[in-house]
Amino acid sequence: MPAVSPYAQKLAVIPTAEASIVVNGVKTVFWEYGDKKSPLQLVMIHGFRGDHHGLEPIVAELGSDVHVIIPDLPGFGISDALPSPADITAYSTWLRDFLKQLKAENAVILGHSFGSIVVGAALASVLSNKRAILINPIAANALKGPRGVMTRLAVLYYKAAAALPAKSGYALLKNKTIVRVMSETMAKTKDANLRQWIHEQHDQYFSLFASRDSVLEAFETSVSNDVSQFAPDIHQELMMLVADKDDITALPEQKLLASRIPGTRLEIVEGVGHLVHYEAPDFAARNIRDFLGLQARS
């Protein structure tokens, strides 16, 4: 039997609408949640191989009094891919122009995982937004340190998928066993229903992307950049929400990143890994509401 979403009932009562715009020639599909008339606007940017669904548990816990916008990143979900080369400058420029078209220059910007790199790069160069939130940010270069070997193997995996004949390449990228290994590695919860639901989410949405080449370019961009390289030029009011069991970026590296951006508020959740948005959205929502100056939900 399929797992029951722990967040479905809360999400179901929040007004939701789908829309799309063309940003510099790239069709970008996005979802709006909550009260569109709210002066509190929050734009969320998801991680690599995800789409807007992954951040919906945070929306469910936030409630309806915040106007939340979540686009599918270019090349993922049902948004078109960026023209090649899809480097970090292209992503940050896309984010700036997406916000400009939506008149969201005063919104609080949130990025998870790869989304934290996109947001970090944009904050350091092209965004005038004054407040930002990073969840499970990529705080150190993935090609260096103890995880470097595994990262290089992953690069080979994506290059092989792009080089193989189309049918074989897509089969490799969407291989359910590989997707499940990734999901098992990231999930830390011992709640059987929640764990199964997380795996089902990854099975359903982890393989929605524009093309093999766009996935490879996005992956190369994600592993060749990190938030720390942009830290000296980030001057916005910033909150970082991190987990003590994150396998992608260890807690000491998160603390070091926070120390390099003056005034950063650092909140740590225990017993959770890289999937704060799935395993601890209540922790995220509680701190986001406080950061926005809202009372805690009863």
C-alpha cells in the first residue's frame, strides 16, 4: 500500500494555484500557496533533481497567512531547461529575472541544497532582496574533502547517462534501484510510514527533468560551486536551517559558513539529515515564521 503523506491534510486547506511565465526565453512553471494579498512573500528554490513538491511539506506547516511561490527550477519538473551552458551565473540571472517579473524583489528568498547555491550566488551578485533563508546549504565544495571520491563517481554516472544512446541513458538516470539507494542514504527517519512516503516521493518526482544534457550540466554546476565561495559578498539578513546528520555537508562546515556571513542566524535540528524539508518541516516552518516576525501556529 502507498504511504500516507503526513502533511496532506494541512496542505489541502491552503489555497494553491499553478501558473507559468517565460523568463529570458525559458518557460518557468511555478505554484502559489496561501494568501496572495499577504505582505509576507516567500520564494522557495528546491534542490537538484527535485521539483516544487519537495518543499510543499514546509508550506503545509507554515499555514495560509504567508504568500509562498515555488518554481520548478529550469530543467526540472515541468519547467524548460536553461540554454547551455547552464552555469551558476545563468541560474542566478534566471532567479533575478523570475523575481523581477513577479514583482517579488521584496520577497524573502529560500534555497534548499542546490537551491542554496543558486540563491547564494544571486544574493552575492544580482539580488536586492534583503532577507534570505538557506536550508541544508551546500557549504563546502563537493569535489574536495572526504566526499570528493564519491562525488567524482557521481559525475561519471551523469556523464555516462548523457553519452549513452538515448534509451539506455534515460534508463540509467531513472533506474529505480539507484534512485532508491540515494533516497535510503539521505533519509534518517525511523518512522516507517514517513520513510516509505519519502521513497515514494523520490520515485515519483526525482526523474522529472528536461533532458540528459540538462541534468548533467546542472549536476556539474552543483558540484563545482558552493555557498562558501559567495559568502564574502552576501550582506543580506540570513538564516540557516541545518541538520546534524547531513551527509552532503557536515555540521562543522555549516557552522563555518555561518561564521563567515556576519549576523547569520543558525538553527540546528537533531536526528535529521539532508531532508529537513521532508523529515522536519515543522522545525523549518517554526523558524521561518519567527524569522518573518509571525507568531507560532497553535
